[in-house]
Amino acid sequence: MIPTHTLSFAVLSGIPLVKAGDDLPALLLDALARLPAPPADGDVLVVAQKIVSKAEGRLIRLATVTASDEARALAAETDKDPRLVQLILDESESVMRKKPGVLIMRHRLGFVGAHAGIDQSNVEHEGGECALLLPVDPDASARRLHEALKAATGRHVAVIIADSMNRAWRLGTIGGAIGCAGLKVLDDLRGSPDMFGRELKVTLINRADSLAATATLLMGESIERTPAVLVHGLPVEVTGETAQHIIRPPAEDMFK
């Protein structure tokens, strides 16, 4: 008999605007307490990257940034603020593609995407223009949240930190996992048979990104102010996998 699972997604409401130094686990626990049922073993809490970055003090005022000659030259090519380009360069390993309005970067964490994940939407700009960077170590951020939730609830609640991502050959962004703790991120089906007995050669199911994409659809990307979603119905699968296990090695990158 093929096992089946029914998943439910609960949007967490009432989370205030997060600022540097806020106790993010406490804010999330307060929101979880408002749900009809408490978290259960195997649940996954998907959290928007923005509130993690804000809590960790990753909001940078552009007035504090000094642009290098390289940043000014690249800014002229791409029609961007040289200070923003400097932050992008500081967060990246290399420039993958560039044109006016767009910089595709390989982030120092290995992710490939626009502007090294740096965003200026839905962030405060009081006192001058700001930019929000990704967490320094999203997997470590996810692990800290996972451990805090387990200590407070006694349940194994996995954590995914989700961010918007671009995809080659596809329009629009979807949610993807940049930090993971407490769950199996990839289902490796290689070597197993398909329904007709043919051996699967390359099939890897990206569980973390699939959950992040669905949760991001529910969170919204604009004025919703609902930056976390609890996923219920998955079995507990404790592994040491992180979001770093999702990244395709550069040697296998056919789009660079």
C-alpha cells in the first residue's frame, strides 16, 4: 500500500513588524499559540527570510556604505545605486550576468539569483535609504529557531527559512529554502523503480523548496504581514540535511 499524507497549512497572524534585536522565537511562539491546535511532531514552520534578517540586524543604511571603483563601474553598467552594488559585491562570489536593471550573482552561500538576495521592498527607510541582506548563515538561523521551538513546545518542529527566487527560463519568482533545520530536504529516488519497474536514474524531489514555495504563496509578497506558515501532516524525519544540500555544485551548473 502506498503511504499517503494530508498536509495542512496554517498562516500565522499577528506577528508585529520585526526590528533588530527582537526575540524572534518568542514572537513566533506567541503566533503559534493563537492557532486552534498546538504544533505537533513533524510539523514544519516556514519563516520568511525578511523577518529573520531584520531580527539579526541585517538592515543596512546605504549612507554608511562607501562604493569602490568596481562598484561604481558596475553601477553605471546596470543603472543602479553604487552603494547598493557595493553591498551586492560584498555578499557575492561572482557576477553571473548583468544588464541595465539586473545583476545575477552567485552568492557567497552558493545561491544564484538577482542582486545576491538583497532587497529594498517591505523594509523601513526612515532616516535614509536602506537595503536588507540575507542572514549571515541561514542554516544556523533555522537551527536556532528549531532548537528554541523544541525547547518551548517539546515537539520536533522543523524550520525552513524561505526567500523569493528566480528560475532560469521561467517568469516570476517562487519561494525557495535558503535555511533548513530538522527535516529531510531531498527525497533521493535514484535506484528505485518507477510504476513500470524502470530504474530511476536522476530523480531527486526537493521537499524543502516545495514546502517553501507553497508557504510563500500563502504568506504573500506585498502588504499581507503574515511572514510565517505552519505545515502539518508530515512524518518526523530527523536528518542533518540543510539548505546547503540543495545547491547544485558549480561543476554541474550548465547555465553559468
